[in-house]
Amino acid sequence: MKCKLLLLADAGKYLVDLKNLPGGCGNEVSNVQADVTLTLARDDFIKMFTGKMSPTSAFMSGRLKVKGDLGLAMKLEKMLKSLQAKL
């Protein structure tokens, strides 16, 4: 997944950079050109990143809003599963 992902939650804004090596994440997001922006509530953000809610089910239920490249957003679930397996 080579993209810049901007997550907007009511707890704040977070950038996940999967485009530029070595990658990174943080909350320094002023004037960021993201390939895809995901908007969700703080509690849903936590559930999604801890594996308690899949991004697909969050999107289908209207809890996750996607702006930008939907194809890249669909790769999020696989990426999260890979990360959770390493934790």
C-alpha cells in the first residue's frame, strides 16, 4: 500500500505515510496532500486499530467515511491485520 493516509477522528488528525520510505505516522498534518482521507469517531478509530472492528464493516455501517482513492482505502484492512499479527 503506497499512499499517504490521513485519518480524521474527533480525537485529532493523524497522517500515516506509506508512500515514502521508511514510512511513518504522526499528527503533523498541516497542508498534507493525502491519497485517501478516512474520517471516523474516536471510539471507532480505537476499535479499528485494535482489531475489534474491521474497516469494511465500519465503512458499510457508515461509521467510516472515505474521501479519495477508495481502492487504497480497501487495502487498509489487510494492512491492519498484518500489523496486529506483529504486535
